[in-house]
Amino acid sequence: MASAYTLRTTDETTASLSLARLAQSRADASSEIVGESEQLESVLQQVKRVAPTDSTVLILGETGTGKELIAREIHRLSNRSSRPFIRVNCAAIPPSLIASELFGHERGAFTGALQRRQGRFEAANGGTIFLDEIGELPMDTQITLLRVIQEREFERVGSSQPISVDVRIIAATNRDLEAAVADRTFRSDMYYRLNVFPIYVPALRERLDDIPLLVEHLIERFARRVGKAFRTIKINTIEILQAYDWPGNIRELQNVIERSVILAEGDVFSIDEGWVKRELRRPRPTAPLLSSIAKREREMIEAALAESEGRISGPSGAAAKLGIPRQTLDSKIASLKINKLRFKSPRNRTFAIPQGNTGDVDD
């Protein structure tokens, strides 16, 4: 349900901070995820459903939306929570080092290999490995990684002895992988191995109701670091922050709050409006206008779905026709409660399951 959170007004210009309200907003005090908007609640429900399984999860969303926090929450709620959580930034590893970094190497395997080194997959054995920015992997590196994702088995560089590992794989990207597959910059077999349980993390502009709680959480965190304490917040601060588009998402909000905490004097928190003024959002439409916009959006989306026979991604998909990312279209279809299945061609709407075949299907 939407946030009912409001700052308690103390006079015409300030409102009191309510850190107790912040604590109450968290379903689990050990979770680092802050918010209670419908969009975030939908994500957390998916997290709770998939966490107890060992299924591979693909986390999608813009840069700075908190994809790593979602990955850590999945691990925390899983049966592997007492085992390691190993994060790998795929974009930061040169192709020449990917094998050694992920799978380790034996002494003397190459120049400079003075001793045996354990790789990230081996370190994650029994736990979870988080492959962040998976969409940035070069094609040849994807080939190297694919076998491990498929078979959970690898050899250290310089060894022919296979090593089996029991790891849960969570991957994340800010790229549209379906479009990357269509453009042949991402392997289709890798994509289908990863896309078992996709979770889309909404952008901050899609969950503006969470900004008051996020602001109080961040003020508390950064004020503690610099030894400050704030009693009130200027009443228009939240309005200013909710009017901004936040292209850098929560990461950008963190920077603005930290900078404000450092520069603040006294116990009243405020921000410099000039920091976010250049990209202020337009005033929120009134209810009738919102209804009209939603109706127009629905018509455009349904027309695109009809033209593409229900296909979302790819060059001929509805997302491409509308000129928006697939994840954005999926989010709008969900929020507008559009049944995309009714637009599929009848020949593609159902399929028969062969009887008597219980074996695994490999692609």
C-alpha cells in the first residue's frame, strides 16, 4: 500500500524528524532496505518468494537503484545466509584475468603466479555469488563463464582437475539483455541460463513516496559519521526532493544528503535547492489529468502490443515500437494491469506438454 508517512509539522518552515517512525517502517530490522511504497513492496514480495529456493535470479534496473541490496537480501533470507556472499564486478575484470579471478590458478600457471590462488567461485562454495554488471562481460568472457553457470564445475588456470562447487548465482545489470541478445552483444544461451527469476528494481522517480523515509535514514547515517545531530528539517526539503527526477537514483540521493549534512550548521537540516533545480520535475498532475494520462498510456501500450502480437522485447517488440526500455514497459503493464497474453497470436498462446517425459530439458 502507498506510504502514509508524513513529517510532523512544528512551525511554518520546519518539520520534526521521526526516527522511531523510520524503524517501524521496516518489516525486518536487520534489512538494509528502506521504504514502504507499493513498488518496493512488490519487489520485496518477490524476494521473499525466491529467497528460500536455489533458483538463479537476474536483477534488472537502472544504475544506483540498489540492485546489490536486493541481492544481499535474497542471500540473507535464504538457507545459505550463514555461508559466504561473494560479489564480483564483472565490468571491472579485464578479459585476460577473468579466468584467474573467477576460478583461481595454480602456482606457475603463468608469469607472476607464485602460489596457488583460490577463485571467487571457490570462495563462494556453499553460499551465493553475485555477478554484478553481468551485461558488460565481453562475448569471449561469457563463453568462459557459461560452463560454470551450467555445470557448477571448473578447473583452476594451470590445472586439469575439475572442481565442483555448490553456489547460488545472482546476476544484475542495468542493460536491456533481450535487446543485447538481438544485437548479438550478449549470448542468448547465457541470457536464458540467467533469466530464471527476473526481478525489476524500480527507479527512485517511480517510488517517490519512499523519499521521506530514505531522507531520514540517510540523515541519521551521515550525521552519526560526522558527529552531528538534527532535530528538524525544513518543510520544503521533501517537496524539492520529490520534484526531482533523480537520474542517479538512490546513489545520487545519498550524495546530496551527505553533502548537506557536512555543510549544515545547527540542528535544522536543509538542502541547497540549486543542486537539484536543473532537472526539477514538472508539478504533479491533478487527479483528472492523471486519469487521462493513464488512459492514453494504456491505449498506446495496447496498440503496440497488438501490433507486435504481445511480444515485449526485440527489434519488433512493443518496447522498441514505443521507444522505451523493456523493463520500463513491463513496469507500466503491471501498474496499468494490462493482460499482455490476450494480444499474443493464437498459435503462440498455448503449448502442449509431452506426457511421460520427466527428464530435464537443456537448451
